[in-house]
Amino acid sequence: MPLDTGVPELNLDAGSSELSTPAPNLYSGADIGQALRAIREHHGLSLDELAEATRVRASYLEALEEMRLELLPSRPFTIGYIRAYAHALGVDPDAAVERFKADEPVLDEPLRAPIGVIDERDPRLRGLMGFMALIIVAIVLYNIAQRAMMEAAPPPPTAPEQTVARALQTVKSGPVSLGAPLPAPVESTTPPAYETPGLAEAHLAEDGKTIVLEGQPKPVVGPPEMPADLVLVPTFKPAGAILGAAPNQPSAVTLQALKPAALIVRGADGSVYFARQLNKGEAYRVPMVGGLVADVSEPEAFQVFVAGASRGVLPAPQVALAKLAG
């Protein structure tokens, strides 16, 4: 193996007696850029081939060979490109970096932004920040001006001493008398309890069968007697329109008219939920609402069904519907 003594080797090919030129190294040329270009051209490589091998843009490699560092990114990126360039040419990367530092001994160079990167900052943001700063400064100056004006303003005038003395003489010492308490506001009063019409004048006797009205006994024996022409059925069978609660709403009690009669259903507050003259066979499904009371013209004209089973007729012209389901 021939030693690298710096002496040109003989070119013995084809019997030639001419001396061969020495191969370029990292110290050939005036700078590291010229040295790398000489080594690349000696190997017969183009910039495009070297760019594909190093994954570095060909324009960056060309700028490196010409030592036009202003076209390259910051110094750390340039050193990385030199290492990749030297490694691709088969020379010592560390020696190439040392040659570059010797050629360009600037070590405190600030980092520059990579070339070709678009500044995506919105210019409107800078204007908005300036506008907000202007508003803050205006508010601070306004407060300072207001405080200065208040400090410079003269004190308010005081009342004459004679006027103050007369006012103090008219003040009477001693206990203060308060008037009668005012009534409570309307919003805090409790509404009167609902009373069923006629319930205050009537009360049940001890046997639970005799109803006494205004102190005069009027015997009413048990539930009303069924007329001979009215027949009760054991289970509910629709024979006309079904009113009241919708089919998809729960209902435990159903009233069916055995003959034409009036039915009024009121709520606990006296509001009317239902009022109609029912024909024979029409029924009313009682909604699951507490406090409903039924007023009928003839109690024996309505048959009561609980869960579809007969419970007879209404016991009285006015009945709490919740009790029928018990």
C-alpha cells in the first residue's frame, strides 16, 4: 500500500510515464468550501447527487462551496451541513468542521431564523395590542386627572353656626313613639283554604248514613236505589265516547253514564277540569290528579269502575274521586 508522502504517484496505466496529480483533501483551496468542491469534482459527483445523498438542498450545498453564509441558516445548521457533506465524500467530518471554524472563527453569532420560513404572525394582532395599550394609557391618565382636580377643588361650604344651633333646638330628646304595625304585604299572605260548596252547612251523623243540613235532619238511607230500567255490568264495556284522560295516561277510575246526566269535575283549588252532559254509554276516565271532586246531577246515573271492575254507582251527588279507588 503506497504511503501518502506528498509525492505524486506514478501513473503506470497504459505504460504512461507521466506523474499523476495528488488527490485533494480538506486543506486544499482557500477555504473549506473550495476544499469540499475539489473533493466532489475529483470523485465526479454533481451537486444534485450529493444533495440526494445528504438530504440537504443543492442550493445550500452550492452556497457552502462558495462560502456565502448569508444564504444559509444559522451557524449550527451550517456545521451540520458540513458534517453531512464530508461524510458523503468519505472524509473526516470532525476535521471538516475544524477547518470551517478556522476559516470562520465567529463563535457568538446569534441564531437566525431558517431561510424560507414564512412569518405566520397576523399583522392585525400587533395593531390590536397597540390599540389596547392606548386605551389603558388613556384610562390611567383620566384617573390621574380626576384625582388632581378633586385635590385642587375647594372644600364644600358649611352651614352657618346660627342655623345649626336653631336646628339642634328643634330636636326633642326622649322615647320615640311608633305607629300601629302595617298589615303584611299581599305577597306574604296565605290564600284561604278551599271549601267545598255546601260542606260548611252539612255534617254527617254518627251512623254515617244520615245527612243533617242546617240543623234539620233529612234522612238519606245508604247509596241511592237503582231504578229498575238501569242495569249494572260487572266489567267496563265501552258503549260510547271515552272522555277525560288520554289512553296513554294512567287512570284507575272510570265513570260511565247509565243515562243522560251532567258531570262536573273540579280540582282542589276549585278550577273546573271537566263539565259536560254525558249521554248513555259515554264514559269519563279520571286523570291521576289529587284533590279531584265530582259533582253530578244524579249519582245513580253513573256507574263506577275501578281498574275495569264495577264498584256500583256514585254514592252521592258530590264525591271525592280519590276515595272511589280506595
